[in-house]
Amino acid sequence: MSPTPLTLARAGLPVVDLRPDPADAPGPLVFATVSGAHLYGFPSRDSDVDLRGVHVLPAEALVGLREPEETRTRMWERDGVELDLVTHDLRTFVRLMLRPNGYVLEQLLSPLVVHTSALHTELAALVPGVLTRHHAHHYRGFAGTQWRLYGRTGELKPLLYTFRALLTGIHLMRSGEVLAHLPALLDEVDAPAYLPGLIEAKAEAEHAAATEADGQTVTRDIEALHRVLDEAQERSRLPETATAFDALHDLVVRARLTP
């Protein structure tokens, strides 16, 4: 399936062919999607393109003596655009899905698709069965990491990542939906009114300084969103444990053994 140019262009992606060469993967490519700032809704003019996906290693790669290439990273340039592709073997990716790891779910469900397959569709359909209340810990932890980075650099990028992680976590706890796009989240969760201005400022440069952000105000708002996330987790109707383990196991076995 080819990517939809209009969808990709609206996300601020460059008008180049973003599809990876399937021959470069260590096994059949299940999917490749755009992640990072383009997915989150605040790319800069000089942002590179982060591609994430899944490949399926042949069975013999896992039963022999050689170490399998369960994760592959590749970087290249096409028409002046830097692309970064990271793919995991299906089993590795599914194990990450079964942890409270929102990052891989965002990759799997990204609407910015550059390569897909029937297996991609099957995998995405099982996401509701891996969502739990404990995914709040992932977003809380990621927000904390980015907040500390903002404290060291004063850049807009980690500040927006902090807000995005907290709002995604709150929305997930309340609705059971994984939504990574910050502008869309602003329509779903109460958030500071100055965030659209910060998103606009970030568009000018990948490492722009957060000169328009008042330190005390931002600190107060981040602390408030942490409290909202705590409350949303307590009230969430998401289960304590994942329910899709058996279905995911069967999918991995079938994908591995089907020629």
C-alpha cells in the first residue's frame, strides 16, 4: 500500500518517497509508520523523519546458533531528507506491546503509514486487549524524563514532549484511546491556552529555545497535569492486566511459520 500524499503533507512531511526498501529488512516488513514530532503534531522545518516498524525473521534465524537481528536501525538520505528507520522482529515488538509501553502502540496505530500489510491490521486490532491502567506509568515516566531534559536545555522540543506525554496519558486513561497528536489532544483534554503558540514557535527550528514560555507558569501547569493524570488513572475503567496474550502468541506463531 502506498502512503497517502495528502495525509503525509498535512503532517508537515516532505514530499518525497518515504517508503523503505523491503529488501533492506532482515525479514518481511509488517509495517512502517512515521513517529516522532511529525506524529505528535509539532514538527520543525528541519526535522528529520523517524520511521518505526516491524519485520518478521524466518524461523531458522531464531533456532540456530547465530544471534538473530531482532532490532535493525538504518539511516539514509533521500532527496535531501534524512530518514531514520528502526524495526523490531515481531516477537520483540509484541513483547513490548504486552508491557505498559505506549510508545510502541503509538507506532503501531500511527495514521502516517508508509508501508502496511494484513498482519499490520491484525496487530492493530489487538491493541484494546493490551491497554491497562498501568500505561499511565509509561506516560508519567516519559514526561518526567523530558521535563528534566527541558530543565537542562531550555528547548521547546522537550517541553512540548512533556505536555504531549501527559495529555496522551490522561486521554488514554479516560477514553481507552491512544492519541499521540498534540493539537488533537488540545480538543480532548483541558490544557494551557499557550500551547498552540509554542507549537507554532517550534515549527521554526528543531532546537528552538522556549523563550516564550514563562518558567513559573509552565512548572505550575506541568505539576497540575501530573495530578490530573493521577486522578484519571485512579478513575480509569481500563483493566489491571492485558487480555490479549493468547491471541498475540497465536499471531506470532502463525506469522513465523506461514511461508
